[in-house]
Amino acid sequence: MEGLAPILRCVLEVRFALENGESVRAGLVRALSGATDRFSLDLQRWLFAWDQGQMENQEDHAETPYQRNLVSLLGHGLRGNSIRPQLLDLEGEVEQACNEQIDDFIRMLPMKMTIPVLLLQFPAFLILLLGPMVSELLKGLQ
């Protein structure tokens, strides 16, 4: 979910800004403040280029379809177009993808937790069980 969480955070902040009568840019700036992930930093550079009038094509640098859709949507919003319905659709899609990633992680967790048990705890348990017997066997052989 690490890749989707910044997108969801950005979508939610922009949507909240629009619902509170603020601009798309205000919501975007709020979403990007303090963010340290790669997508947010790329989005900050894109917004700076947008403000300078250079309009760098961020969609080429986006790794996922969700990132491309968000950048394209933000571009329309910064031009003054209404993006709230599309933003709600994107929010639902990203939220569903986040839930699927969480479910996949939870499904794999028992397998991942089996590895320490097999590699560390099970051998230690065998040493505790077999240690006294091996010690007695060695004493008997001497």
C-alpha cells in the first residue's frame, strides 16, 4: 500500500478542499506539504513547473495508471475545469486497490510468519528436547 497511500492522500485532500470551497491548488499544496515519498516529490516539481508556466508533462514520469489519472485530473482542475465527479471515481478506485493490497498482505502474513518459526524456534525446541538425551548418550558412551 505504500505506492497507493500517497495517491489516496492527495485525492482526499483535493476533494476536501473542493468541498470546502477552496481551489484545487490549495488542496494539492496541503496534500504535498510534509510529504517525503517519491510520487509526492515528483508532484511538487510538477506543480512548481506548472506555476512557472513550463507545464512539464508529469504523466510520462507516473509509474501507475492511478498516478497518471491523478496528474491528468489535477491538470484539468488547475485549468479551471470541474473535476469533482472524476475525483470521486478515482477515490473509489484507489480505495478499492488499497483494500486489495491490504487483503493480499494479510493473506501472505501466515506464510511469512512461518519462516521464523521453522528457522529459529523449531531448532531451539529440538535442542531443548534432544539435548538431555544426547548428553546422557555421550556420558554412557564414555
